[in-house]
Amino acid sequence: MPIDVTNLTYIYFKKTPFQADALKGVNFHIDDNDFVAFIGATGSGKSTIIQHLNGLLTPSDGTVKVDEFLLTNNKKKNKNIGKLRKHVGVVFQFPEYQLFEETVEEDVAFGPKNFNISKEEALIKAHKALLDVGLNESYFLRSPFELSGGEKRRVAIAGILALEPDILVLDEPTAGLDNEGRDVIMSLFEKIHLEQHKTIILVSHDMDLVNKYAKKVFVVDDGKIVAYGKPKDIFLSYLGHGDLEIPQIYAFCRLLKEKGIDLDVNKIENIDDLIDQIDERIQIKNG
Amino acid sequence: MDSISFGRYVNYDSFIHRLDARNKILLLIALMIMIFMPFSTWSTSLIFSLLYFIILMILMGVSHCSFKSFFKGILSMWFLLLFLIIMFIFIPNPSLSSVPLYTFNESYTIYWDGIYQAAYIFLRLILMMSLTLILTSTTKPLDLTYALEWYMYPLNIINFPSHTIAMMISIALRFIPTILDEAKRIMKAQESRGVDFSRGGLFKKVKAIISLIIPLFVSAFDRSQQLSDAMEARGYDPNSKRSRYRKLKFHLKDLISALIILPIVAFIMYLSIAQNDLDIIYTLFKVEVGF
Ligand SMILES: Nc1ncnc2c1ncn2[C@@H]1O[C@H](COP(=O)(O)OP(=O)(O)O)[C@@H](O)[C@H]1O
Ligand SMILES: [Mg+2]
């Protein structure tokens, strides 16, 4: 399902003393089966953008088009939002706060049941989603409240995966996790992307993860998209000035350059490329 | 969202905003008593209420209250108004001065007084609402609790924990917006899982509300635990004496406003209690004509 957003504008608390212009004319296109990331400072508008993708927010102006679903500022015309939510699954920041059922499997089955799927079928989908996120049968009947933070988050993500959405939207899915939990979750999304051909839309502050997993990056600043492209191109264009945090490998290259070791950054996309180039230099030096 | 902003503190810099919170609470109570003072006939009471209404609307304008959310709040009470009218119209009204309005089958009579009475009670409700609205939208919640604590201070003699209670109120007030934000967030998360909070049968509605309430409670308990840990870590002790960052100050304008409002309230109470309001109003009127 391709996504087309044109001139999207959003104002919180319109026409009140608390009015805040969060989005000021955002345009972008996301292909089917793509893996994209939105990056930018806190308060730049990333969460506001993604809440439009499944109709949680209604545009103040402009349009959001997901496949044949069209959202405009005319609330009455935005039909089928319920259906849209089955196709676009949004996992919010700290999703563990949405758990409420007595057992893990019931909590995960809650979503499918809301879309009029029978209880048995919903449980089957729930079990599959739980196995997908790496929680085995021993977890199914436990209370979600007695799990660890990382496990709770995986249950919450399974709750969205059980809806079998075509597009998976993740708002800072790794916030507050330790290194290991981060890698587990991110490789889970990559697996879903590669095996089930779902579109993944990631919002993240962690530039290393963005560089490693995303195919395209949108840079959001002050309610607008200011740059767009492949992660490497984006990060290299921001290498000179400090507006944007950059992945450690590029920061490392920058430090090396200051010490007089000028690597060919255009050929570096991941840590292996970096190691290869350094290796090359050492061999040249050793004769 | 509009219902949330009703009565919320709005940061303007008006005369009423600058009054001392203690003074505002005192005047609020005085004015509430005044509003509830009845006069000898319904018509006088109604006229006085209309007068209060005009004055309060002016005060609301002065203090930048949102008229739109105020009238929306009133409109949402239409059911109450209907109920009052029906109730007062059909209650038998044996008062001698009652003027009949309509008689059914020569046996049951509706009196004008019933309608006056319903209108008067509804008007009083609106007056109370606008008074509290003026207080809460011009006074920072924290200042309000400090003022309450100040009024509760004498109760310390009988070991009443006035500081603890004020602290509890101010923490509760502090967390209302946070918990509302949290509720919005959880609602969005559950809506993403297909919950529809606005439609559905009773069973679905109950399930939807459970999916909101339980996570809300879990996070509120988490938060209160964290807060109490953090307060203890910074040496908070409810029994020790504490200094204040912001102090309440009684200014000249507080004195002036109290000196204007309190005598008026006293005068109206006198009129009402002595039940000779009409005489006095006539006398005043005559004096004016005489000039
Ligand atoms: N619920 C809200 N009410 C009012 N303003 C909001 C709300 N959510 C976000 N904003 C404002 O909108 C802007 C964008 O916020 P957000 O989309 O959350 O940014 P990000 O996710 O990039 O940190 C910010 O200025 C923020 O203050
Ligand atoms: Mg955000």
C-alpha cells in the first residue's frame, strides 16, 4: 500500500489560547514494501505525522492518501477509518502502557477481536504474533503486568502484529530499552519486513539503528520535511554541521579526518566498510 | 477538548488575576451567599439575579474567560433546565399571591410562580458556575491550594494535618493535566487496536472503557510511587516546617475590592433577612426622584 501525503498541515487546539502549529505543509511519498525512517529533534512533528497515517488525527489542511483511503479536513467524508486501522498498525512510544487484559494471549487477541474476528481465530493470530516477537508458549497464560519491561513491549508490539497490518508504524520502538533489547526488537522488524513484505515506518532518535535498517530517511524540522534520501547521503550531507546527530561510524570518520586520516566516506555504509578501509590503510602503511 | 478547557487557568494579566487568592476565595464565598439570599417575592429575586448575571458577565469579560466554553457548558445542562421547569410547574402551588396561568379540567392549575421559580433556580446555577469559572480561570491552582492551606491553618491546633491535605490537593491538581494527556495517549493506542470509543453497543462500550481505565490506573500508581520516592529522596518531611518559593501577598487592591464587595453583600443580606426589601427599595427610589 503506497502512502501519499500532500501539503499536510496540523494545528493542535485550533482557535484556542493553547493553539500550536505542529505541521506546516508536509509532503512525502512512501512506496509499497519500503523501510523508511523519520528523524528530527524532539517536538519537530514526527509523532504528529504518523498519527495521521491511520486516521487518529484529522488533517487541518491537506490530504493523506493510503492506498484507496483518503483523509482530508472534512471529517464526515473520512469514512472507513476503522478499516484503515486494520491496514496501518501504529505502535506508540512506550506501548507497554496499553496492556490491560489478564493474560498475555488475551491482550494480544484483543485487537483482532475488535475487527470482528472470532475468538478462536483471534487466539491463533495472537499465538503466531507472540511467537514472531520471540515469546514462546510459556508466556501465553501469564499476566502481562508481571513481565519485564522488554517483554511487555514485545507483547504490546505483538498486539499490533496480530492485526496483520500491511504497514507497520513504529514511534520510537527502542526508547528506554537496553542494547540487547534494542537489537532483538529491531531485527524482529527487519525480519517482518523481509519475510512478510510489510512496509515499515520507523521514528527514531537512534541514528545507528536508522543507518543500519532504514532504506530511506526523512528529516523533519519545525513541522516540515527538510531533507529526504538514502541514510548515507543524508548523514554525509549533515557531516559538516552539527544540526543533526549522526551515526557513530560517520562521527568516527570525522574524528579520523581531524587527525589527518581521510577515509573515503562515500564508500562507507556500515561498520564492516569502515573496518575494511582502515585495514587497507594499515596494510598500505606496513608496506 | 473544549470540556477540558472549561474552568482551566488561563494566563492573562487582568485585575482579577492579580488579586490575592485568599481574598478571591473569601469574596467568592460572600458572593455565593449573596446569590442564595431569597427576597420576599419571586419577581424581586429574579430581577436581582438578572442584575448579578449582568455584573458577573462583565467580570468574566474583564478576566478574559472564554464565553464560548461557558455557554457551551450551560447548553450541556439543558436537561436539568427541562427537569426543573417540569418539576416546578407541576408542583401544587398554594401560595396566596400566585397568579394562575392555566387550568386543566377545572381541577389542576399551573401558576406563573412555578415558572418563575424554575427560572430563578436555573439562573442561580448559572451564577454559581460563572463565579467558580472566574475563580478557577484567574487563579493558579497552586495559589488556590496555598490559600486553602492558609484558611485551614487555625485547625492545626486540633492536630488537623492542614499541610498534608494542601499538599495532596496540589499534587492532585498538578497531575490532572498529566493524567488527561495519558488518557488521550492510551485512547489513541487502543483506537489503533480497533477500539471505537464513540460507537458500539453496551458490551463494546464497557470493554472500551476497561481498556482505557486499567492502563490509566496502572500508570497512575507507577507515577505516584515514583513521585513519593523522589520526594523522599530529596528529604521531604510532611511534619517539618517548610519555606515557600511563592508567597501570597495581600495588596491594596485586595483591600479595596473587599471593601467594595463585602458591604454590598452585607446590605443585600440585610434586605433579604429583614424581609423589607421592597420598602427600602421604594425609599431609595423616592430619594432619587426627590433630587
Ligand atoms: N497533544 C498535544 N497538544 C498540543 N500540542 C502538541 C500535542 N502533541 C504535540 N504537540 C506539539 O506539536 C509539536 C510536534 O510534536 P510531536 O509531533 O510530538 O513531535 P516529535 O514526535 O517529533 O517529538 C510540538 O511543538 C508539540 O509541542
Ligand atoms: Mg514523538
